[in-house]
Amino acid sequence: MKCRRCRDRAVVDVRRHNAAFCGPCFLHHCREQVRRAIDDFDMIRPGERVLVAVSGGKDSLGLWDLLRELGHDADGLYVGLGIGAYSDESGRYAREFAHARGLKLVEVDLEADHGFSVPDGARAARRAPCSACGLSKRHVFNETAIAHGYDVLATGHNLDDEAAVLFGNVLRWETGYLGRQHPVLPAAPGFARKVKPLVRLGERELAAYCVLRGIDYIVEECPMAHGNRHLGYKEALNAIEERSPGTKASFLFGFLERGHPRFAADARDEREGLEPCLRCGAPTPGDGRGEALCAFCRLQARATGSGRP
Ligand code: Q46
Ligand code: ZN
């Protein structure tokens, strides 16, 4: 197989594009996909400060590297979730990546800084671990980006992730989620702008990118992911993609072009009528008396037994 760009010997094939690349041209392809995503969706403007949420995995570390390669001013944010050895290991990969390249890594530890870990929170609130975890990460990412004055928060969601989330939202017709499912969520009072610059790259491409760039990342999956619905959606889509390469990309990008505008109003309605959380100030659906706690503070209160509810 020959490289599509330079006709040298290819080392990576990308079936979705019906193309194969040699090492240097593959790295160029990845940078181009990220550059295009940033331009097409107006994610990051020149001179803006970006905070990249990193988990120690291939997607987030690959994203941090790609943003730096493209010349963006990007620091990392690692959130310790308190998931035993998995968290210790993933933190080590994130720190080593930053240290080896002289990059700034902001760290927040859920247990040390907020008094509870993901397993504690999930137990106390009787929620699935991934639900307590997702809620906590979203809160801490947003709060940290705002507190440190970053213009943009970037996450490592890739094409496979986004297609799987879309699939799940369509299966249950979650119109509010569909309205919010976009590679850019604009800033609003109390909310930093959130962007997903990897939407044009798949999981396999990110893994190959990291190998070719010499990026060491945690390979083990989070032990709490087991039985997670999202993984089932990914497997179903992978089976379809295997038979018809390109399906995931047309599902996701077709939705963004032709479906998303029809649901955007549902998401806008949800953002209206928010009030600052009584405890932390984050925007949250109000109770009309100015006494509402946000979902994160309610989870924290349950997990630590501090005050209501
Ligand atoms: S870290 Fe958290 Fe994931 Fe682990 S508990 Fe679930 S959501 S699987 S990306
Ligand atoms: Zn709060």
C-alpha cells in the first residue's frame, strides 16, 4: 500500500477516507483534521488561552499535543477522580507528558479538594459511577476554566465517542441533549466555551497518532466503565462501520448539518431560567427562591454528609 500524499510506503490506513499514509503524512493528516474542525466550527480564535482536560489516555494527550503542534496556547487540566490504582496511573501519565514537554498541568483532586471520590459519590447518591463521574468532571472542568481565566475548555471526545453519544440520544429521543450535542458550546454567564477538536478523528487514528509521536498513555480502561451503555453503542456502531466504512462520520456530520438546528431551541430553553447555585455559584435550574443547589453540590453534600440534602 502506498501513501496517498507522497507515494512512499504506507503504515496506517484510514478506511473511512479510503486512504493510507506513511508516518509523516499521517501526522499531517491528523493535524489537518483538527485544524479543519477548529476552523469549520470556529472553536478557537488566535491568541486565546485553551485548557485541555486530560485523563492520561490517548485522546486527551493526543489532543494536547495536536493543539500545541498547531500553535495554540494550551495548558492541561487533570482531575483526580479517586478510582483506585487506575487514577494513580492515569495521573502519572498526564504528569509525565506535561513534565517531559515543559507544559503547565493544572491539577484538581476530587477527594482532597471537594471531599469525595467518584466511587463515594456514586454510592452515596445511588447513581451509576459514570453518571456521578461525568457530572463531577463537567463541573470541575467548567469551574477551573473560569477560575483560571481560560477562554476555552477543550475535551478529547473523538468521532467514535460523539457518534456513540448521538446514537444513544437518538435511540431515546433526548431532544435537550440533541440540542446540546455540538462540537462547540458557546460561553454564557457562568459557562466557559467548550470545544471538541477531535470530532474529525477516530479512536484508531488517535492511537496511531500517539504511537508515531512517542506519546505514552494509559491503555487500561477505567474499571468502572464495565457495563456502561456507551460501550454497547460503540460496539453496535463499530459493527456497522466494519461493513460500511464512513457510516459513523456521515451519521454525525449529517446530524450536525441537518438535524442539530432542529433541536437547538430545546437546549436554549434549558439554559434559560438558571440561577447561581447557593453554594458554589454555578448556574443551575432555579427553585424560585434563590436557594437552589447545583447537581454537583447536591452530590457532594450526599457523599460527605455535609448539610442538605
Ligand atoms: S472515568 Fe468516569 Fe469514565 Fe470511569 S467512571 Fe465512567 S466516566 S468510565 S470516561
Ligand atoms: Zn454548586
